Amino acid sequence: MAGALKSRARRNIKNVQSDTTATAPSMAKKSRSSKASVEPEGDLETYAKEVLAALIKDGLPPTPNNFSLYFDRLLDDKSQNTSKQIISILELEESNEDENNILLEQNLKQGFVSVKNILGVTANLYKNMSLMTKILDKRKEELKVSENVDIAKGVAESLEGDITKLNTILKKQSSNMKTLYDETASIIKNVENETIFDNQFGVYNKRNLMRKIEQEMELIHKFNHKSSLIMIELARDLKVSVKNDKAIMLMTKTIARLLLKTSRRSDAVAHYGDGVFAMLLKHTDIESAKKASERLSDLVSNSNFFLGDREIHLKISIGITDITDNSTVEEIVVSAIDGIEKAYQNPKLDFAVLLRET
């Protein structure tokens, strides 16, 4: 792996401005040249222009919702060949969230039915136990008033028959309850496997993160754009100095809230596990990912956390890597995690970049 490190040291603003001023003409020229060379062509790009023009013509703001609405509506007027090509591209970005939500809702409804059935069986068990109590009380009274041994024997035999019948009923109901319990447990397990949200931290879970990275890899293979992944965790030296599990959890939740606050709509924030978070930065190259990491580090370091009379400044460590279509999802994640380890090698570093060798 090849690595590049980044510290929190601030650059000389004057030098930066001087360099920018000196190179502005050449950069502008280069920008115009690049713009001309990458002028979008193709069915999708042409259609997107038509959608935007239709929005403007109708006096609607080109918001994502309006654009999506017109995008779907105007597609019906296109030829079958054009529609097929555009739809094939859109399928790469589909997450099937609606289908997943429908399946999840069906599982939940089935789970409610199973729970209702369990409650029904439980109610029948209670009724039968109550009935048995009444039968025992009745037989006990019969034994008290009976002076004849044969009568007492008959009462005992009747009681034995009652208990045998009840035992048969209870065994059958217990078996039904076990079956219903197993079905409910299976449904709950399926629901857990389909969830995309981490309730503890209020972000996506690991399962959804891995799926989104895989989808982004397919898009990169198709359109050849740049995307990055950053992994974030609460600094380990801070955890050691605090030595309070509850306080560490509160600080970790604060990190999750700050990640959501600083993320864009297109970014995906997820909890990878053990207090390690991830941000999938779509259409973001490494340099932009480093700038985003620096802003995030500054935001976190300016956040205070009070533990009793002690004021604690939060600190995080970040690993950055690029997302390519020639690696596995696991390799990309491991590369970002290794970036965190690289950052720990220098106490002055907030984040480090690790790129996989192609």
C-alpha cells in the first residue's frame, strides 16, 4: 500500500492566495479546455438537459424532487430504445428500498399475527389451569362429605381422569406455543437481517454500508468517476484517559451526530461496529476527502464534553481510501481502517490516506 499523511497544521494563507493568483490565468485556460473536452454527450445527458429545460419552462424550481418527477414523466414520451438505455443506467443506482420496505412490513405483520396467536394459546392455557383449580376444589369437597370408601375411590378416579384429560390438552397447547414461538423468533431474525438502521447511533448499519459501497463500485465501473471512503473513530488515547464506559458511549454518540451534521445529502453515514463509523463520499476524490476530513476534525475538536468538573475536547482519528471497481468491498473497508492505524503512528496527525495498489 502507498500512503500519504496529513496533519492539522494550517497552511500560510498569504502564500496560498499568492499561488492562486499567479496561476489563475493558466488554471482558467485549463478549465475551459477540460470543459470542452468532457462536454457530455449521450442519451442520458441529452435527456437530463431536456428535463431541466422543461422544469424552467413550467416555472418550477429544479429541486431534486421536481427533477425526479419530470424525469420519470417525460421518459414516457421517449422511444423504446432510448427509454431502455436510460433505464438500464438508472438500474445501477436503484437500491430497491421500496421492495425492501414492503418485505419488512410483511414480515412485521406476520410477526404481529404470530404474537397474537401466542397470546391466544396463553389465554387458553390460563383458562384450562383455572378450570383445573375449580375441579380440584370440587373433588376436595366431595371427599370431605363422603364417608364411604367406594365413593372416595370413585372421586379419586374421576380426579385422575380429569388430570389426564387436562394434561393431554396442555401438552398440545404447549406444542402449539413452541411452534408459534419458533415462527416468531424466525420472523424477528429476518427483520433484523433486513434492517438498514443502527438504533443506537441513529445512522445506517454495517449491512447497509457494505451494500452501498458495492453499488458505488458498480457506478464507478460504469461512469468512471471518483468516490472515497473515510472511517472515523473516537481517539484511543482519549478513551484511555476517560476510563468511563458511559462517558465514552456519550462521546461516541456525539461523534455520530456531528457526522450527520457535516455530511451531504449524497453521503452515507454508517456505524461499522465497535464505535467505528464510516462515511461514503460519492463523487469525491482523495483531495476533496482530505478537505472534508480536515473540516470534520476541526468541528469535532471544537466540541467540548463535560465529565463532572472536567472539560474534555473531543478528538477523532480518520482513515481515508479511494473506492475502485478492481477491489472487493472488504478490501476497501480494510484499507480505510488501515488509514486510521497509520494516523496513530504520528500523534500530530488527525487522518491518513491509504491507497490500494492496482
